[in-house]
Amino acid sequence: MASPTVCFTPKLFFWNIDANVGIGSPNRADDVQLVQLGYHCMSVGSDPHVTPQLRTIFAAVVPGAPYSGSPSDPLSVAILAHQRARGGTQDGHVSVITSASGAYNSTNTFMLTALDVQIRRQMPNDYPRLDKHPKCPPALRSAVVKACTL
């Protein structure tokens, strides 16, 4: 289930995934949908680090679309393009954030951290309630509502 994570330095809330998303990964529906929503937000946001070419690639990712896990799937293409742009590991998947300190380290952040930041920028009044985003798909919406009512 997409799940909450708190980064302790500074104190920030992040959504995390329970298993990796991408090529050769478990690709749980709610985890996939969180990553898809992140790329949608990157495609429509105003981050100067997101080039027009990347925006076009990210715009092909549709939140809630079935994910095949194949290298030609729009989500796989977006993940690989994002990894190339970042210059880090290029393994074709978005990893689980495994440490609160690693979620917010400017030299070695998890890809999911960048996606979370983009979602937060699109929802300044409602974050972390992703279920209130107009593009929030059903499995993610259910996971968010469940997490927020615990």
C-alpha cells in the first residue's frame, strides 16, 4: 500500500511505496498509481529542472492507466528518462524510500522524493491528501484514505 513516511531532517511528510515500481518490479497497483501521479505533476508543473523534452515524456504517463512493466510502457519510458536526467542509477525502477534521512539528501535523493515534491507543489492546500487531487486514481485514493484515517 502507498504509505506515509516522515523525513526527520527537516520534518517533512512523504508518500512512500511498499515495493519498487518499474521494469522487473512488483508493481503494486497503488504504488504504480502514486508514481504515475508524480509524473503527471512533473509534466504540468513549473520546475525549471524539468526540461520541455522531459515534460513531453512525463505527459504520456496517465494516472490510473494499466501498467505493463515493459520497457516501452509510457511509465517505464518516463522512469528511464528521469534516471538519465538525474545521472544516477539507471535500473528502470523507482525504489522504495528506505531511510528517512535518504529521502531528503540533496546529493543522493530517492526518485520518489522528487515525485512527492512535485505532487506537493500541485496541492499546496491539500497535501498529503492525494485523494483530493482530481487525477488521483482509485487504488491510490483508497490507500490514501485508509492511511489518513488510521
